[in-house]
Amino acid sequence: MNRFTAQPRLLHVIASMDPRSGGVCQAIRTTIPELDSLGWSSEVVCSDNPNLDYQCNDSFALHRLGRRQGVWAYSKHLLPWLRTNAMRFDAIMVHGLWSYHSYATQVLFRQWKRSGRTNVPKLVVMPHGMLDPWFQRDSTRRVKAWRNWLYWKLIEKHVIAGADGMLFTCQREMELARETFTPYQPKKECVVGLGVAEPPSETCAMRDALQKACPQLRGRRFILFISRIHPKKGVDLLIDAYANQAAKHAEASEIPLLVIAGPKDSDYGMQMEKRARDFNSKGVSGAAICFTDMLQGDAKWGAFYGCDAFILPSHQENFGIAVVEALACSKPVLISDQINIHQEIVDAGAGMVRPDTADGVNQLIHDWFMKSEPQRIAMRDKARQCFVDFFEASNAARRLGDVVSCC
């Protein structure tokens, strides 16, 4: 039976909506207004502390249940809240795996099934790259890989088998998800994409905010990295490659600075910041690495609009919201071939793609340095068109609404 109402109601279930937790919560924040314009009504439930200041002006109903515990993000309040509220919705969408929120949702639907309850909401799961085989194969993640294998056998395979549909951000993500675990038995698989909102128009306030965050950028060209400072992101390869290429191009009239923006409060982040300071102390012909905290608001958009190009040499990236935000600002993207949307970018001529190795990242920066200004301008135009063709938010929201309605 199709229980969808004239104004369908969708509940998003996620472990955290804290912007510092990554791009998934930003994707939800982008999607909900677009769904609203199509007649949907959306709410979000998560296990964040109600007193946590996101510094976001969320216009949708956001239920923060608090008391999240441990790496599993357990919240004793989530399942009771779902039992009380879930039937208000036509569909429930679980974002991400490996945390308590997916298990609690699956428990609720299993209880409904055992009780013979009918006309329940549709259930769809969007893993956001969390079924990528990289997470099981990477040598630095052996303990987590075993943990995920155990979770899969006990929990996540039932989450996926019980859902009405599995939703993916791109074709490559869907293909990779089939390689990781067995048995993998989704009832339905659909690529819905992932939209990114149109960026605000460039303003003087954005440039001023960026100058305040990175005073050394005044009057200088720069390449931009914005992401978490995490081993998966290839920051070590990026710093070493920039240092190598800066030395090789020391005779150039101007070497662009490298801006690395992201939370750096981890051991790895502090190690990378020290590596950048060590390079800066050598004084290589005006080249320098500017390390700054996560840029938000005007400062973030000032960085996107002000950069020559955006760079992200990740070892694994399901989608890369920052990559698409750069495209939206007409900026070429220099990325690894482990970012799942790389083929769309290559086909559009919107950037350059190389392997996620030391040689690959060296080649990426070298090739960009060797581009002529007319070539860079042409790539900027193609970057913007790539965003419009593949990643514009309203189109992605329309696909999502259509697929959820039909599951």
C-alpha cells in the first residue's frame, strides 16, 4: 500500500548534524530546502547534545536527543523517540552506517513486521560511501575493518536487506558497494546523486573574511585544500608534492601559495602543520603553506572564489562536497582518481585527475603549474558547466523525491 500523503513527510535519521562531522550533514542541509520546494516536509533526528552550537541557521525541525556514547554513538533516547514519532512520516531515510542510528531504525521496522503492522513508512538507506571497499582494505584500518565485518554480520546486513531501497550518490559508489561484504542483498538500488546548493555571489565581505583568517594571502595567488586534516585525505602527499614542485619551479615569476584549511586538532593534524612550518622555514622562493582552521561562512566562500584551483588528493572520497562547491565557483579541481565523481569531472574537462600516490600528486601540481593562463580560463568555464550539468541541487532533490516515492 502506498501511504504517501499530498505533502509527503520525510524523516532523516543520522548520528550527528555537527558540521565538523563531515559532508553528510551538509548534504542534508542542502537537500531539505530543495525538497521543500517540491512539496515535501522534512525533519531530522540525531543524537547530538541539544546545547551544541552548530553555528547554522537551520530552518527545519531538528530533534537533538543528546547523550551520545562511544564510537557507536549509542543514544538510549533514539529508539523510544522513533517508536513515538516514526508513524508521522511517509518515509524514513537513514544516512550512513556503522552507528547506532541505523541499528535503532532497523529494530523499529523489525518490531513492526513481527507485530503485523501495516501501512508503515518506506525505509531507504543512503550509505554515503560507507560501503566502499577501501575501508576494509586499507592497511591502517585493520582493527576497524574487523569491527566493521562483525557489525556487518550482526547488524548492517539486516539494515540493508530490510530497507525498501539503497540510494547512492553516483554510479561508481553503487558499483563499489557490491564488492565489500557478503551477503549483500538490497531489494532495490538507485543512483539519486547528491546536489550542492548554488553558492552565494562573491562579495567584498568574503574577501575581507578570508584575509582575516589568512593575512598572508593578501595579493597572492593560491591553491586551496578544504577538508578534514585526516590521513585519508592525502595531506602528507600534498605537502610533500607542493614542496617538491616549488623547488623545481623556483625560477618562476610567482609560485602560488598552498592553503590547507580544516580542523587540525588531531595528532595527524599537528604533524601536518609542523611539516608545513618546516617547509616555510626553508624560504623557497616565495612559496609557502598557509595552515588555517576550518573556514566557514564568508571566509570559506572567499577562499573558493579567490583560489586559482581546488586540490584534494584523497585516498578515498565517495562524493566530495567541497570538490563540487569549487566547481560551482568556476574553479578547476585537481583530484585523485579515488574520488568517485572523478569520471564526470574528466569528461567535462573541469579539472585534472591523477593517482593517489606521491608521483601522482607531484604530477598533478606540476601539470597545473605548467598550464597557460588561457588554458586555466577555459577550464574555469568548464568547471562551472560541470556543476550545472551534474551536481545542481534541485535536480538531485527531484531524483531523490521520485525514487523514495517509488520504492
